[in-house]
Amino acid sequence: MSDHFDAIVVGAGPSGNACAYVMAKAGLNVLQIDRGEYPGSKNVQGAILYADALERIIPDFRDDAPLERHVIEQRFWMLSEKSHTGAQYRSDEFNEERPNRYTILRAQFDKWFSRQVRAAGAVLITETTVKDLIKDDAGRVIGVITDREGGPIYANAVVLAEGVNGIVGQRAKLRPEIKANHVALAVKETLFLPEETVRERFNLAGEEDGVVIEVLGSVSSGMVGTGFLYTNKESISIGVGCLLSDFAETKIAPYALLDKFKQHPSVAPLLKGAEMKEYVAHLIPEGGYDAIPRLTGDGWLIVGDAGQFVNAVHREGSNLAMTSGRLAAETLIQLRAEGKPVTEATLKLYRDKLADSFVMKDLKKYRKVPRLLEGNRQFFTTYPAVVNKAMQMFLRVDGVDKASKEAAMMRGVAKARGGWWGVVTDIFKMARAWR
Amino acid sequence: MDEPIIEALEPPKPEPKGLNIVVCIKQVPDSAQIRVHPVTNTIMRQGVPTIINPYDLFALEEALRLRDQYDGQVTVLSMGPPMAEDALRRALGLGADRAVLITDRRFAGSDTLATSFALATALGKIAEERPIDIVFTGKQTIDGDTAQVGPGIARRMGLNQLTYVSAIDSLDLGQKAIVVRRRSEGGVQVLRSRLPCLITMLEDTNTIRRGSIQDLLRAARAPVAIWSAEDAGVADPMKCGLRGSPTVVKRVFAPSPRAEKAEMVTIEGKAPAQIGDALIDLLFARDPKLEAVMTAPRP
Ligand SMILES: Cc1cc2nc3c(=O)[nH]c(=O)nc-3n(C[C@H](O)[C@H](O)[C@H](O)COP(=O)(O)OP(=O)(O)OC[C@H]3O[C@@H](n4cnc5c(N)ncnc54)[C@H](O)[C@@H]3O)c2cc1C
């Protein structure tokens, strides 16, 4: 018995689910394959969900999706060994009817999303790894081979929603191996705390209000990376991610880095008494626009992390994943309606849709940031340290006059970068990368 | 629409061949992932993934092997809430041919007596289509640990029960007989029984297979038959659910952690007798009453 589908989606993360859902809803015959025991079982816990991308796929998702809290406050911290200097934004306007950002637990969320996919009519098989793609004589992808007996399975199109590693694509020689300086290794823990404690510690009035803290500075121990902390209903997600190449070079153990972060005097009181529920490590594509592999070919296309669609500056990933999944689905639906084959040429439609969306526009905007940060570690080391020093000098009352203090602070900033010229160059570089 | 002039005739169904086997399975919370609430010390079932009771998988694999060898059909049967359909679908993906879920509000709160009643009745219903040769169950469940349901079904259906079976030595379809090995206190029994019978499989007697792609596709698409109490033929509501359950769980809790902590002591000297004496001295020093009791002359 050979099976033939309109599309096979490899992976049941946000991108694969979005893609399979939209196609199944439109009546396409969709097979989705994931290697996890159940969808979400291999996916990193605790994350921010950006409502907009999901709303365009499942408008009333708020009715039953497992959401933890909606974010009403964002804090940015510059960390040095013993201090942090921060900015924060909180607004009651985030307490809207359809909040814009939520904290979620991925394992639960992905399971829910997958249920919607199956209810829409897609066929899902789990605990099954796609090992390779099958091609016809002309090199066109026509199906997949899995690690189970009985195959291959054929389809008009194979959507690679396999996540950051892109192993299937590599094995089928559709794309190169990912580079160590194009991915960050993130480690993360979910720490259990009673609901009231979470609310007290983060000054949250509403039961579903939440806080996000983004951290730069000593948290990455000189590597290119950041830390983060989110509040869930009854737990806190905390983690730190740095370039894989930096971990390899510095030989710093990721869990040791996270432990140090948890013990930081600004962080420890927030976590006091919490019980560890989970520890995970996962890669995040952070190579940006220039690291994007070829995205389409005869019979295949790439969505989500597999396409390096992550905006590292804004910590957005799942929304780019869902959006690219949706655009891929819309493309395949249209091609089928028009009776067109799925080829590199016809998939221009997908590439155009992507280029027209925030996915490519944002990645293009920050195109230079990854390389800039990699070559200018002072943004992670010198500046946070100097800023914290300066803050302390500014606040400490010790008989020294204010004018002398200000002068010393300015000299300190300049000296840290080898004179004012260094500081100006940094500002200029950053501004250019941001443009 | 016009009446058809010639009535459609059902082609005769081929006589079913081989064994008719039913495996009773239960969906249980994955006990490895159950957490105890650090504050209230209650067991947190929320968000705990569910699995097929691991013991049932040995029964299912044994059933599938018999089917592969002697031909026939393996039906998986479960009583549980609607979401237990997941477990049945997983069993289909492992190679079972058909799945039946009996689910009804009236079954809620069933103890082993009510459960075996409902399952035995549903088995009777299945047997109406075609007589059952073997009913399999796991040795016990990991969330109840009673090991009563299998024997309960056998008793109600008047089947020979072969419990704690470690291997099936032979089966004779013509003679309707089976020979199995059974673990018993202090040894292994080799038992011969007529069919039909009920077998509860011991753990670690086989390894559950990975279903093929076709099994999984079939599992994803095949309907799971959902039977209400009526569909299953359960007529007497007094024998179901809470009302049919003489056992009541009063409370479930995690034993509170002990206050005492383990402690390491350093003892000078290496000779076993020396170490023993030093340890006893330490214990007695800490608990003088113990010394009094232990050193008192025996009456
Ligand atoms: C620590 C961390 C924190 C993050 N925080 C956020 C955040 O707060 N907000 C945000 O928007 N994004 C965040 N991201 C990024 C976000 O998780 C990803 O962008 C998103 O999950 C990408 O979705 P995806 O579907 O492309 O890939 P994935 O979620 O990685 O899913 C890929 C799926 O494919 C399956 N698979 C892979 N290979 C095979 C195969 N050969 N056969 C079968 N199945 C296969 C996997 O099992 C997996 O289920 C974070 C990432 C990390 C690591």
C-alpha cells in the first residue's frame, strides 16, 4: 500500500503546526510527522507567545489555548557582577481584551496546537523520525523515508518544519550544515513557585498579569548572549543563551552560566524557595538574514527555525515560525487550486510572500547586528560594567562634589573604550546596524 | 428518489479466521512525571502526560505475536474518560486491529469490582459478533496496583484465568488449548488450559514492537468505536461507577518527608568490631531509651 498526500509536513513545532493547520482547513490531504513522543515533548519549555501571528491562523485561540500570563511589564537589565541598571516599561493598557503577548509553557501549548491541527483534518504520526527525502530521477522531492518499517510515503510537496538543525534538509543536500556562530545555545529552567508568590514578587495585581526581564552584561560571561526571565502562572522560566561558537571557545559549561545567573544578587531573591521542574537545552538560530539557506526547490520548502527565521534582537521566533508556516500553506493551497505543480519556479510565490511580510523585513533590518555583536564584545562586557559603576558613583553620597563625579564618570566611559573616539564609533556602528 | 427495483445484496463476508483476541488496556498518568505540590503536599495530576499502563503493553505484544502466528484479530478495549481514546489510538499504532472505548458518566468512580463488571459486559458484547478466544490484561496498573481487574473479568465471564504468565509455550487452535508458563511462589508452573481463557501477562516478558508506517496511518485515521453504557450492554446502573463500587478512596497524599536527616559520622579504627561498637555507642548516646530496651535482660 503506498500512500500519497498533498503535503507532508516534517515537524510539529509552531511552524509545522501552523502550516499543517492552514492546509488541512483548506481541505488538503496533509500528513504531519514528528519524532517526539507527543507534539511538544521535544520542545523547549516556557516562552513568549506573540498573539498576532497565531490570531491570523486561529482567531479565537484565546478561548482554549493553554496560556500562562499576559505580559504587562518588560524590564531590561544591564548586569554587572553585583549590580544591575535597568529600565522598565509597565502599562495597564496591556491589560486589554485581546492581549498582545503571553507567557506559555511550550509542552502544553504545542499539544493544544497539535490537537487543533488534527481536528482540522491533518493526519499526525508521532515517535517517527524522517530520515531522508526521496527524489525522482530529475531530482525533484517526491516523498519521505522514516525510521519505521513500511514506507516511503509520497506527497506533492514536503514542508521542512524540522527546526534549527535542518538535518533532513542537509542529508538531502538541499542546504549546508549550520555554522556554530549562527546558532546560540540556550539553557533554561522552569522553577516552580506558588501562584501568590509569583504575583507578590513581581508586583502583579491581576491573576494573569506577567513580567518579562531581558538581561545583558555579565550574565553571558563575556560571550555574545543574553539572559531572560519570564513569569508563568505557577512557575518562572529563566535561561541564558550564548553563541555556540563562544561556548566552544571559552569552554564555559552552560549550566554553570545559568547557575551563576540564578545566584546573582538581583535575581536570587526572585527565585528564593523555588523548586526546579525542568532543565532543557536547545539551539536558537541567530545568524540572521545572511544565514538563511535556500528556502525552496522542486517539491520542497522550508519554514520556521529551519530557515533561520529568528529575530534575535527582539527574541522573536515562534511568530516568525507560525507566519512562515502559514505563508507556505497559503502558497501550496493556491498552487493546488490553480492546478500548478510545486516547483522552484512556482514557489516564487512563497518567497515573495515572505519578502513582503515582517519576517524578511525584520531579518533584513537587523542583517548586520549578528556580525557586529560578534566582533564587538564590549556591548556585553565593558558597557554594562561601566554603566553600573557610574550609577553607583552617581547615587553614593560621600562628600565628593557632583561635578567631579560627573567628570569621573565620563572619563570612565571614555577610558573603557580607549577614548571618546571608541565610544562614538560604537554608537555609530550600533546605529548603522539598527537602521 | 425512486425505490430501487432490485434490492442490493450483501456479499457474504469471508468466514473470520484465526484467533479473536481482546486486550484490555488502561490509560494512566505517567507516574514518572507526577509531581507533589511543594506547599500543599497533594499530588498534581494536571499537565501530567498520559501513557498506556506499561504492564498492558506486555499483554498487547503477546496478543499481537499470537495474531501474527495464528492469524486473527486483536481488539483493544478500554474503559475510561473520552480522552482515553488517545491510549487506544496509540495501541492501534502499535499494531492492534480494532479499538473500543467504553465511556459514560455512569462509569465515573469505578473501583475494581465495577470496572471488571463493565469490561466483562462489553467483552460479552464483543463476543456476540464472534466468540472471543483469549482476553489479555496487564498484570496490574501503575496507578491502582490492585491486580484485581483481570481476575475479576475472568470470574464474571467464567473463563479460566492464567495470571502472572511469563511465556506462552504453545497454542492449538483445533483443540482450543493453550500451554503457558506462570510465575508462582517459589517456582514456575506450566499450565494447560482450554480456550477461551483470560491471561494476565507478567512484565519484562517481551518488548513491545514499533508499529509500521501503515499501522500509524491506520491508527490516525481509523475510527475508535465509542460505546456508552447502553451500547456496551451495561443494563444495571447499580453495578457501575460509584454506586457499584464498595471501595472508596478516602484520601490520596504523598507521605510527608521525614524530618530527620541522614548524617555521616567519622569513626576511628578499621576493624569491623571496632566500627560496630562505635556505631552502637553513637546510637545509644542519641537514644538512651533504646539502650535500656536493648540491654535489658530477656524475660
Ligand atoms: C531557550 C529558548 C527560548 C525561546 N524563547 C522564545 C520566545 O520567548 N518567543 C519566541 O517566539 N520564540 C522563542 N524561541 C524560539 C522558538 O522556540 C522557535 O523559533 C520556534 O520553536 C521555531 O518553531 P519551529 O516549528 O520552526 O521549530 P521547532 O519548534 O524546533 O519544531 C521542530 C519540530 O520538528 C521535529 N523534528 C525535527 N526533525 C525531525 C525529523 N527528522 N523527523 C520528525 N520530526 C522532526 C522536532 O521534534 C520538533 O517538534 C526560543 C527558543 C529557545 C531555544
